[in-house]
Amino acid sequence: MILVIDVGNTTTQLGIFKDDKLIHEFRYITKQDRTSDEIGTLIITFFAHFNIDIKDFKGAIISSVVPDVNYHLVNAIKKYLCVEPLMVGSGIKTGINVRTDNPKEVGADRIVDAAAAYNLYKCPVIVVNFGTATRYDYVNREGVFSYAVTSPGIQISADALWKGAAKLPKIEIEKPKSILASNTITSMQAGLVYGYIGQVEYVIKKMKEELNTEGIKVVACGGYGKIIYPETDVIDVFDPLLTLKGLKIIYDKNKK
């Protein structure tokens, strides 16, 4: 079995692959002050819940956008699983070629998602990740990652709204029944969700217009994608497990 780990700013997502099948997936809150033993114990607890024997693991791979957790996470995997994890970064095979102005600035999470979408669909792709930030990344037909758009995530937008206005409450992010809101909470929900749908549709439309390329598939992932995807026809595929699949793809490319 292979353990794949995606460390995000808000949550850390782990997946367990047996051959090419994802058999388990779980998450925990990303905290920078956890020790190797705390992380290892947390992971082992998840394994125990699923009756998984750590001796069955033959490898692991990590994608992280939080550098401060990397040292302890890597040591936890080495100590508790007895495997040396791969880290997504410079020099690793991904199946795509990053050709932005400064490739080293491109986050590991963006590379993993782009590699997943391109390798799975074998066509030009715009990958949209609805995470802490919302990311729109383009990979062309030849597998070249060349353009990217970044905007505040919907949760960041919501936080800015209630923190910046004294009388506005903290709300749950969900789509109200109508954009015609009659109270403060639903008016905020309407502005956030319908406004975000409008942003997504415009950004994708504008990217396609300037790219002027036929056959682009729009593939989305990320926690808030489940709110946006059903409300628009500009997203072709929503795959909440895209990042984990991308990590397994990259692992296989580097272990051949």
C-alpha cells in the first residue's frame, strides 16, 4: 500500500492506495506546532480505526504548502511507517512541464492537481481548486503548465466580510434558496455564493477566450467545489479526490 499526503493551509488530507485503488481517505487540521510523535500517533490512530497494518506500506509521498510542518511530518512517516517519503518538489517527475515566469514559485499542490488532471484526461485542462485560495491553472495539450490565476477562497471572503463589518455575523457558507434575500444571514450567503459563482464563470470564460484553444476540459476539486459545481455549467468534472490521485500518479512515475 502507498500513503499519499497533501498538506494544505487549513487541513491535511491523507489517502491510502492499494494498487491503483484509493481505499481510505481522512483529514486532520494542519497545525505547525505538532511534533513527529504527535503526527505519527494521529496517523496510527486512523490506521487502527480502519484495521490497517503499517507493515503493508511500501511507500509514501507528500505534497506540502506549509514548510514548517515538513520536518516533523517526514520524520513521523520514517519513524512510524519505516519508509522514506517522496516530497513533491524540484527534480521530481510529474508528467507535466512547468513553464511559468518563475517555476520555483509554483506550489506543490498546484503541480499535483495539474499533473492529475492532465494525466487522467490527456487534453488541455483548466484545473480549479476551491481551497483556502481558489486556483485556476492551465496545462496545454503538450503537458506544459504555463498560466495561473489566484483569487481569495470563499472562506477567506466570508471571514473578511464578518471581521471587517462590526454588525455582520459569522455565517455558514451555503447557497440560499434565492438570491433575493430578506435577512442579514441569507443576504451574506447570497452575496458570497452567487458572487463566487459569477467569479468562477467569468474567470474561466476569460481564460478560454484568451487561450483560444479547442477542447479545454475544466476539472475542479477542493472542499468548496461541492457548493459551486452544481450551480454552473462551466465546470466539466468535479473530483474531490483529484489531489490524492495526482500524488499516486507522481509516486508511480518516480518509482518505475
